[in-house]
Amino acid sequence: MRATRRGTTVVAVGAAGLMTMTAGCGLVGESASAPATPSPEPTLPFTTGIVADEIAGFARAGGLPPGDTSVTGLPDGDWRTCVAPWKGYAPAADSAGAFEATVTRLRQHDWEIVSSHAEGDVTYRTLAKRGWKLYARYRAEESAGATVSLTAVEDSCRLPGEIRGDYEDPA
């Protein structure tokens, strides 16, 4: 069998007749290796800052006003580095819809629902993503609005007892 190369098309002539093959590199039957498969993009660390930015961005895109992301007035400790809080007041005009739109946006960006329920005037949604739990709460106020909190806590984080109930889902 004789093989010749013409561009990227190989024409081989042998006893069985004419055969045309397309090859990316080298000739068929050569010892050249196949092209390497590109490696997947490395996964960036999912840091507190990235989580906080996602929460604030999706809250804003969902229709909620800017919120407070501070831990001012809360107990000191290492736990502050593994918590991304967001809390705000939403005016009555479709505040429940803005809360649900925010949860929907989170779900569209790989946050998975772990639990969902309501107790009295509070709606709870717990979501998870890459080693974090996000505790979303919506509390309708008797006045003309609602309080919304979206707090992400890293799975390995040890919250002080006096604030655990403020962040985690009671269910």
C-alpha cells in the first residue's frame, strides 16, 4: 500500500482500490498520538467574597433594593469569614415576587433548593452550592413591606449559638 499526503487529505492506493481519508495530524497508521483533549476549565474557589457578590447581584436582578451585608454588632470570631449576609427591607409593591425572583435567579446559577416551607408570615428557602448553604427568608410586615434576608454559610462554619437561629432554617 502506498500513501501520499495532499493537504489534510490522505489518498491510499492498494490492492483493494482507492481509499480517501481525512486526518488532522500525520497519516493513518503512523505512530503519532491523537490530538489531546482540552482539559476542563479549572474551578475557581468559591470564596466568601464571590458568594456575597452573587447574592447581592441576584437580589438586585430579582427586584430587591440594595441590602446590608455587614456583621456589625454581632459577636466577634472566625465565623465572620465563612458567612455572607444580606438583609434588606423591600417595599410592599411585589416584595414577595421580588423574593421569589431572587430565589429563581439563584437556582438558575446552580444554587439547588434543599428545603422550602412557610411558618406563619415567614417563607423559608434553603439552597446549596459548592459547600455553602444559603438561608433565604421573607417576612411580610404588617406595615407596607417585607424584611428579606439571604445569608450564605459555608458548610464547615461554626456559628455562635446566639446567632445560629437568625441565620439557619428552623426546620
